[in-house]
Amino acid sequence: MLAKVSHWFDDRLALSGIRELMAHKTVPVHSATRWYYFGGITLFLFGVQVVTGTLLLFYYRPTVAEGFDSVRFIMTRVEFGWLIRSIHSWSANLMIFAAFVHMFSVVFTHAYRPPRELTWASGIVLLGLLLGFGFSGYLLPWNQISYFATKVGADVAASTPGIGPSIARILRGGEDVGAPTLTRFFALHVMVLPMITAALVVFHVLLVQKNGMSTPPWVPASGVRQMKFFPNFFLREAMVWYGTLAVLGALAAIFPWELGEKADPFASAPKGIRPEWYFLAQFYTLKLLPSHVWFIEGELLGLAGFGILAVGWALLPVWGVRDSGEARTRLVSGVGIFLATYLVVFTILGYLK
Amino acid sequence: MRLPLLFLIVPALLYSEPAKDNCVVCHTVMEGPIQRPALLIKDDVHSANGLSCADCHGGDRSSDDPSVAMNKAKGFVGKPSRKAIPELCAKCHSSPDLMRRYRPRQRVDQFELYKTSVHGKRLAAGDENVATCVDCHSVHDIRAVKDALSPVHPLRIPDTCGRCHSDAKRMAKYGIPTNQVQEYRTSIHWNAVFKGGDLSAPTCVSCHGNHGAKPPQVESVAAVCGSCHVLFEQLYQKSPHQPIFSAAGGGGGCIVCHSNHGIHLPSTAMLVGPKAVCAQCHEPSTAGANAALKMGGWLDSLGASLTHSKEVLARAESSGMEVSEAQTRLLEGQDDLIKAEVALHSFHPEEMHKPIEAGLAVADETLRAGQAALKEKDFRRFGLAISALFIAITVVALWLLIRRTEMNGSGYVTVPPKN
């Protein structure tokens, strides 16, 4: 009977091709294999976001009048609403953290080499989209901290030369953060970003599938031990996902995500207002810059620097690879260490100061 | 007399270029006390509005010849006598037409009030030792009241009044105490102004008046306090204490229990216990003493219940539980406590009963909410432990499955590396 059903689906969906692919897909086994898991963890956490976000949508109301109260309703009245919201918030942060780890593991294992340029570029765009999720989702509970942090974020965007004021106006839906901002952030967070991200995730994973897992340059060329994806790697990945789920559950239960106070646009900004941790390094850098460097505004210079850095980083497969196709390992590892150190140190300093 | 003067001053101020002020020019280069006014006047609010020395002292500021500038024929009066000062200031400050041009909302009855004050009456009787306008507002560097450097700014009023009223030698001949400012510095009103930065909280002039300064009379003490503490006064006026306190000497009204300058934060210790003010009049076991005991007990009980609820909610909140609704509700209980404290001033226990009952209900409701949140927290921890156990079992099972799958090296192959 089962074979019959399987055969029926096979005829229509060509499942045998997928089965064949699964049977032959392998994962290299070497000293850096463990870093392969972070891509999977990011994907798993994205799935958690989709599920918990959909559940939150049942109760959340994206208006200035009801936004905060609806989140409080979720936290206090809806059965396990607190758990869903806390998991959604914690998972968002862990997902961005896992994405950063995944990105740096690609850098240090030099997996951006041809033919994986598009995998790298799509990954960088995905990281940007995740940051966009974080920025837009942060405002939705409409509490005091998120309101003022968004104001700061929009002001930073506004100081971009030329297009800055237009970007800020489009983001805010007006001259200041208010009701139109909340509705458009909501639309971005639950519709625009998910659609683009989902398409890009599929593209990213298909590229990984097509090109296979990269092997670091230091692995001997004579031959490398490979593990079958199914069931060997799959079972390990399942273990890691379960572990991640346990960490998520523990964080949500022991440190439920705070709700704070309802946003009051007429109140003075809370003391020590600062963005989420993943924007702290940039925020702290902008704070450190003098008001003017020569004749250029300090903030402008900082933003231009970040822009150049982001473009340069996305072009890593161009400047990080020799004509022969080999990675410039020393240069890229050096830049990677410098960038990672900068992000860690400035995030900590931004948190402490 | 004033009208022609206005016709002279106002057009001169409004429609002409500021003339060179030779009083300031000459006195600035002099030495000693005669120079001081010329240096101080730069901070003066009148000077900033175009007035000059001559507007008070008379004379002709346009002339650099002293014999012309300070000629009596030009109206020069020199240093006005202390007795003449209030009238000199009133020349402008009692003129609605003139004041409207500079400070449209400023009162113009200061001089009239001053004449009703103890200061004004004594000055009229020939006692030049009392305060006139310049003793409080300063002389040549008169600043706006809102200016923090003005001696009549709320933050400087106690010092300004205290300069004379804390001077035992100066006050000796009047037979009035000199500890008012010292006591005021221990009061809740001083705390509100100087520690809390609430400039609307009372200083000396809030109760005594400023220009019409005189002590509140026995029958007006409650009215003075009631100008801010409205409900307290209304209840007190209908209370059995009102006729008794008013008939008694030594002040009466609110100060019988709360004192006057050194008013401290009230507590139930005023009702019950060794420092109870009620016990000063009511013998133990009398109806009055029993009522005080009952009211004190109620307030203590409600205060303790609300504090307990607050602590439980704070504990729940620090455990990450969302209890903001209960915390908001608890504020209503605090309101009930305040209502009960207000109702106390009717000195009828039954008036307090309703807010006390309402407050206790809120305390109970919020306590239950806090306890439920703590229980929920334990449930979450338990749930976490159970789910962690299941996850651990699954992970171990997966690990065992992997080991069994790979027992004979199954699932591993060696192939040439990809990039």
C-alpha cells in the first residue's frame, strides 16, 4: 500500500530524483566541519521566526492606539502567548548572531571562492535583510525604548548624503516616527521582507546544493573524507537544532522578553537610549566621530565609511581571490580578524558606554 | 502729579534713541561706594528696559556737568529716604498703564498690599528698621523674580526673609521668634522646593504673602493651608476640632497638629504611639483616643497591605513576569490610601471606612495577581525542565542512532576535495 502511494507521488513529483540527490549528497569531514552547522542553525531559527511570527499575527494589531496593548494582551492573556513572543524575540537575536557566525566561518574557511561568489553575495544580502527584520520588528511593540531607538535609527538614515532625507521620509511615512511608521514597518516586517528573504533563502540553499559544501584550502588535495548528508549529517544537524530549541526555550522561560512602557512621543527620551546590539558597533563608531573631519560632517563620513565597507565586503570574492581562483588567505583572514574584532570590541564598548 | 510724569517718561522710553547716561558714565570711573551702583545696574531689569538712574533719583542724565545733572531744579532727589522708597517704586509699579507696556500680566497692587502689612504699617509709624521694597528686591541690581539670582526667587526667599527674621538682635525689640527659617529647613515644604526642585511648593511668602506680609491670623491658618490643601481644609472646617482649635490661643487651625514652619511628613505616629499629637488632648480610652487608635490602625493596615502587594509584584516583575496591569491597579490602592488620609481630617472614622475598604480590596486583588504571576513563573520553570528533559532524551537518542549507523564506518567515503 505504502509503496503504491509512494509510486503515485513519484510519478507526479519525480521524487526519485530528490531521493537520488539525497543519497549521493555528502559533507566534507575536516577540522572546520562544525562551522557548517551555523548555516543550518540560521535557517532553523528563520523557520522558528516564521512560525512564531504567524502565531503573533493572530493577536497583534499594528496601530499606535492598540499596538502596545495587543502585545501586552499576548503576554498576559493569551495561552502561552508569553512563550511565543519571547521565543520570537530571542530567536530573532540568536538568528542574527548565528548569521554573523556563519558569515565569518565562510570568511575564515575561504568558502567564497569560485564558483560560490553568488552564494556569498546572496548571503550578505540575506544578512542585510535580517538586520532589516530586526529594525522593523523592534518598533512593533510600540514601547518607549523601541520608539526612541527607531527615531535615532531614522535620524541616522536621514543624514545619508543626498538620498538620506528621502529614505528617512519613506521609512517614517512623514517627518517623524508615528502612526504611518508603525503601519509601514509592520508591512515591511510581515510581508515585504519575508517574501524577499524566502526567495533569497531558496536561491542561497539551491546554490549550496548545486556547488556542494566548500572544503577549506588547508585540507590536503589528495582526498578528503566525506560524510553522507543523509542520514549521517542530517542526524547531527537534527541534534544541533534540538539543542538550539532547548536554548531558546530556556531563554524564553527564564528571561521572558520585556514589554516596557507604552511609547509616549511627548515624553523625553529614556536615558541611555541605544539600538539593538547588532547596530551597537556602528552606533558607537558614529558617536566617537568628531562633529567635523576637515570640512565633512563626522556622521556623514561614518555612514559613507559603512557604505563603502558593506560594498567592499560584498565584493570579497573579487578582491579576495587570485586570478588562478585561489583565495588570498592571509589578506582575507587578516581583514576578517580585524572586522570581527572591531565588531566585538565596539559592540561591548557601545553597551558599556 | 503722576500723569504729567508719565507723559514725560513713556514717550522718552519708547520713541527715542537711548540717550547717553552720564550718571553711569561718571560713577563708573569713581571709586568706593559711589561707584558700586553704576557697576550693579548692568544686571538691573529696569536698566534692561531702558530706565536709568535719573528715573528714580531724578536729575538730568544727559548732562555731564554734575552741577546740572544733580541739580534739585532738575528734580534730583539723591538717595531717597527709607520711608519714601515704597512710594517711589509705586510711582511706576502702581500704574496699570505703564506696567502694561513692560509686564502686562504683572499686578499693580504691591504698594496697597504693602501698606496693609506689618512692614508697611510700622514704616508708616516711623520705624525705618522694617523691610521696604529694596530690602527684599535689592537696590541697583533688581532682577526679575524668575531670575534665579534674584533675592526673591523661590530658592532664595528663605535666606532673604531670614536675613532679618533670623537676626536675634534685630528682632529683639519686636519680641518675635527667630527660628522660623531654621525650622522651615527641616520641613517637607523645604524638601519639596530645595530637594525636589518644585518651585510651586511653599516658601515663606506662599503662606505669609509677599507685599502684604503678615502672619496668618488664628481664623485664617486653615484658609492659608487650604489654598493648596483644599480638601483637607474643607473637611477640617466641618470637623469637631474646628471650633475648639479656633477658640484656643497660640495659632490654632492646622498648626495645632502639624506645627507651622517645621511641618514634617505626616504619619500614623501622629495618631497612635508615644508621639501621637491626639494624645496631647485626648486621654487614653476616651472616645477621641479610641477613634484615633482606630483610624491609625486602618491606615497602618492599608499601608502595610499595599506595601506587601507591591513587594510581591516587584518580585514577580524581577522574575520577568508581566505584571504591569496589576501595578497600575495598585496605584488606585495608593489613591485610596491618600483619600483615607484626606478623610481623616473630618475626624469621623466612618468617613475613612469607604476608601480604606476600597484600598484593601485593591491590595488583595493585586496581591493575588502577584502570587499568581509567581506561581506561573514556577510553572514555566517546571515546563522548561520537562521540555529540556525531552529534548535531552531526543538528542541522546539521535546520538545513539548516529553511533549505531556509523558503527562500521558506514556513511563515510573519501573523494577528491572541491574548492
